[in-house]
Amino acid sequence: MFNLGIIGRPNVGKSTLFNRIAGRRIAITDDMPGVTRDRIEVETSWLGKDFKLVDTAGFDLQADILKKEMQEQFFKALEEADFLILVVDASDGLHALDEIVCDMLRKCGKPFIVAVNKADSNAREQAVNEFYRLGDVELFPISALHGRNVDDILDYIYDYIPEQEEAEESEEDDERIKIAVAGRPNVGKSSLLNAWLGEDRVIVTPLAGTTRDSVDVYFTYKNDKYIITDTAGIRKKSVMFKDTIEKYGYYRSIDAVKESDVVVAVIDGAEGLNERDVKVISDAWEAGKPVVLAVNKWDIAGKDEKAVKNFKRMIAEKLQFLANPPLIFISAKTGKNCEKIFDAVKKLYLEYNKRVPTHAVNEVLRQALERHQPPVVGTRRLKFYYMTQVASRPPYFVAFVNNPQGVHFSYERFLVNMLREAFGFDGVPVRLSIRKRKSKYSDDEE
């Protein structure tokens, strides 16, 4: 697998950039130099190409035993990398160690770029010019903390990553479907897990916050294999962060959602949908996860059809961003309808992994352009060249145009709706990126 290494002197933001590219917090970040001691690795992807991302200890010339071990890890990462990102700090300016590391990279012959981090203001961007003293290098002013221009780095490296053959899906594949059971405290998440398992696998009490950390359970239903994660209840940060253990559990819950295939959001049917429920669900959706809505405790008040209609109306009003999500009314206490959740999860999982041939995508694009012609931007009409699906989990499409800045968000939403109309994707986030087509010709010649 293609190996992308992040290197540089201590405390320039390597781990922050690592976490930004990985899409989740894996490496610990702190203002104290030397927080990262071992190499940290994670497999991730960009526009459908997989690669291994490696965070290294900061390069330092101080010669104590610990730093010697850290430098050994640094040189091993240098040796194994196919491409390297040298991170420097715009706020500090060019440092002697930056020049030393840059010389090392030239001597090792590996392709590399220089990411000038902390360029999060116009004044800081002006400081980037100083780093041209490093010689003939590709410089990228970025802010790893805020994500500024990080996409530009990945777009540049994309061409270096070899094309990969997509593995054929097999019905005999033993991959387990990962479910994260999420929700605010005391809505019945652990009770639902126990109802599925038929045993008291996790502690259940009337007290909010009984589950302090995420609990993984392996489970099989109708020959499909699952990993189910019961997460700690997510409360307001101001409440949780007073308790170190609960704070840790919060981050574990966030990680469980990000690493899942499908999120089952448990809602208290007796209390209704509140702001904390909406936050939990919207966070899962923003993370690119399909969501099953499980309305628990539906047995408590003897709910009738009118109550069901009212609850559905409330869901439609408060969760407008969801795309036709499965909604199941359950009782974790009695087990009623709990198994129906698995059928909904399996359906979403298939949509989540769906791939659409490029010719079919472009037929939808053609129909969309006929139905709603793109606007004129300046003196030229916005032109779409083609569209393709570059990834799944969630479905991710890229449309290539002559002027990406001319595509209004409402037109992007229109294209996504056209894709849903043609291919389904019910209950699944669909992402669309608008990019300028790379060509040897200028736009005026096209």
C-alpha cells in the first residue's frame, strides 16, 4: 500500500495534520514538543485511492536516549515512505532544522512537498515566501487545525498514488457490519443491546451515564455478522468535561460513530425528540453515516396511530437533512420490533456500499442539464464535462466543470437529488464535489 509520511521538527503541527487527513482524532496533539514518540499509522483514502498515513516523532538533534529512539523511528519512516510531507511552522519562520530535514529528503530521493502550517491569516501567508529559501520545492500554505488548503495537498499527492483494482464483492466475504448504537443518556441504548443478545451484556440502570465507555459485541443475525458498539450517552460538553472518564468516553463514542457502517440512533419515545437527539443524529450524518431511527419506550404510554403520525411529523420537521431514514418504533424492555432494526441496517449497508457505473452517472447528468440548464457566470456559461462516482461508504461523486466557483450550492443539491431519484441511496448521505477539469488547454480554448 502507498505510504505517505508526515515529518518535521517538533511542535509544527504534524499530528494535527495527521488527524485532519485521517478524518478523526488518532494522534494526541499538545503544545508541548515531543508528544508523539512512536510512529502512528492509519489506513485512509482520498477520492477512492487507499494509502497508509504515518505520523512521526519530531526530528531533533538533542542526544538523550529517548530522543535517539524517536529518531530511529523517524529514519525508519523516511525509509519506508513513498511520498513525504515536510511540515514547517509559518509562525516561527524558517528554522535551521527545517533546512536540515529538507536536505535529507533531497538526498533520499523521495518525492516530497513542504506544508507551511499555521498559515491561518493573510499576514501568516505572507510569511510563506521565506520558505522559498529551501530551494526548488512545492510549497503549500495550510492550516491543519482549520483544514485550510489541506485538500490541495491531497489533490497534488493523488497523482502519485497508484491506481488500485477494486476488489470484487463476495457473498462469502466475512466482513462484519459495524453498528454504533448512539443517543443521549438513558434513552435505552444498553437495553436495546441486551434485547438483541437475550442477556444482560451491559449494565442498565435508571441513572443517566451508566455506560462510561464504548462496548463492542460480536453478533450474528440471519447469517449476517455484526460488530455492535454500545456507546456512552452523549451529553452537553460543559457537563461531560467536568469528569475525565466521561470526557474520554465521549471521544470514544465519537470514534465509534466514525468507524461504524450504520448508526442506530435511539430516541426516547416517551419524551420525544429534543435538541440533544438532533445533535447526535446530525453529527452521525455529517460523519457520512447512514442512520436508523429507533424510537424506544413506545410501550410506556400505549401509543396509538395518531401518536405515530405526530411523531413522524416531528421527525420530518426537526431532521429535514436526513434522506428518507428508516423509522422503527420499539420497546427494548419487551423486545418488540427490535429485530426489525437489523433488516433496516442491512438495507442501509447495501446502499452505503453501492457503486454506480460512470456511464449511468453521466446519463443522469445529461438529464439534469436538460431539466435545469447551468447558469451563465460572467460572460460564459457554466459547463459540466462529466461526473463519476469515486468512492462509496458513503457514496461520493465528483463533477468536473470549467468553473467550480460558479456552481451554487442549490445546483449541487439539485444534482444530488437527481442521483437519489435515479439510484436510490435512501437513508444514506450522498456527497458531491465540484472540481475543475485538468487539461492542457485553457478554459478559453475549450
